Amino acid sequence: MKLLAGNWKMNNTLEEGADLMEALIEGLSAEAVGDVRVVVSPPYLQLPQTVHALWENAHIAVAAQNGHAADGGAFTGEVSMAMLRDAEVDAVIIGHSERRQYFGETDQDVSDKVKSALKHQLIPIVCVGEVLEQRKAGTYLAETWAQLHAAFASVKPEDISDCVIAYEPVWAIGTGEVASAAQAQEVHAYLRAQMEATFGVSDMPILYGGSCKPSNAEEIFAQKDVDGGLIGGASLVAADFIELVRILKAS
Ligand code: 13P
């Protein structure tokens, strides 16, 4: 399955978010999208208007950027998976490196969130990736697999097929530095093989994320184990995101 997801991160006013969505809807007809599953992930406050704007565009799905594992309760400032489902959100990004780095999210948090997302029929988009020191030390395969293993360790294998994995090397996020196609393929193939060996599941999409843009996407998307992208900066520019869908569709 080919999948392109845009992570808008903490950007845009309500109006700017609506304008971006309008441009995406115009450029991403069912025909333009073809067999590519497209996901947009706006900040929480823009989720309702985005869901509303997409009511007649079932070929574009909406993801939240985070969600709390508890169904409700005294967790000031948090939004539960149950609330996201109630708002008709389809998916949720879990364990993004920015959540791990800046908000102290642990592998245990990620595991709890994946379980809660599945319980509420949200598709988890589980992010893993190594930091630069781990890349340099040559431990990146073990590090990324350890994150992924922890995320799925207590999930039923039949539910894992419903999940999406995103490999996002931290050193490539927002830095302009992109993993080479060979670097991406190496990690994707490894993670897929480990998923098969450990859980007996290997058909979930594995996305690449990290400074992916129209100028470098063709080579990355052409890799056998790269099923699409999780796009940050370039997803805020409608023309770039639409072009990325076209490149993925043609890959
Ligand atoms: P950039 O595409 O801006 O590097 O961000 C990638 C990312 O973090 C997507 O989740």
C-alpha cells in the first residue's frame, strides 16, 4: 500500500489551515490520488474543520499528531484517543521524535498509546528513528528496532497489519539533510524483516520521513521497502505535497 502523510506540526492559523486544505482538495482529486492513500495531520484545533472539509473527499484521511492513552480523566492539557475518534479523526501519529525529545515520551508511553488508538479504531502511525550519535556509532538498526518492538510488543498480530510505521531518522528531520535512498531502504528492509520474524506481520506500510521533498522523493519512493512518506515542511506547501503524491503514485 502506498501512503503519503503530511504532518503539519504546530503551524498555521485556522484560516491558513483551511486555505491549505482547500488547495489540497483542489489538487488531490480521487483521480489524482489513484492508489495512494493520503493523510493530513493538522494541529488539534484545526481537526474539526479539516474533517468537515473532507466529508465529500473520502480518499483523504485525517490524523492527529498525538493522543493520550487514557480514555478520559484528570490529564490537564491532553486529548484522548476516544475524543479523536468522536471528532471523526481516522488516524494518529504516535511517538514522533519531537514528542520523544521535547516531551519525554518513552517506549512505554508509545506502547500504551498504540493500544489505546487501536481500541478506538484509530490507525496508529508509529514513528521510530535514531539520533545522529547512534547513526555514527552504527547502532541505528538496533535502536530503531528496539523502539518498534516496544511499540508493538503487547499488540495482537492481527491488529498490527492495521498500523503504519514511519522511519524518521532524527538527524534528517527539519535539517534539510535527507537519508540517501540506500540508507532508507536498509532500515526499512530491516524493520520489515524483524516485524515478520517477531510478529509474523510484514505487510504494514513503512513510510520514510525527514526532509523529504519533490527534489529527492523519486529515488526514495522507488525503494522496494519504502511505501511512502511522512512529510513535515513540504506538507505545508500545497504544490509540493500534491507533487509528492504524484511522484509516489508514479513510483
Ligand atoms: P521534515 O519533512 O520537515 O523534515 O519533517 C519530517 C517529519 O518530522 C514528519 O513527521
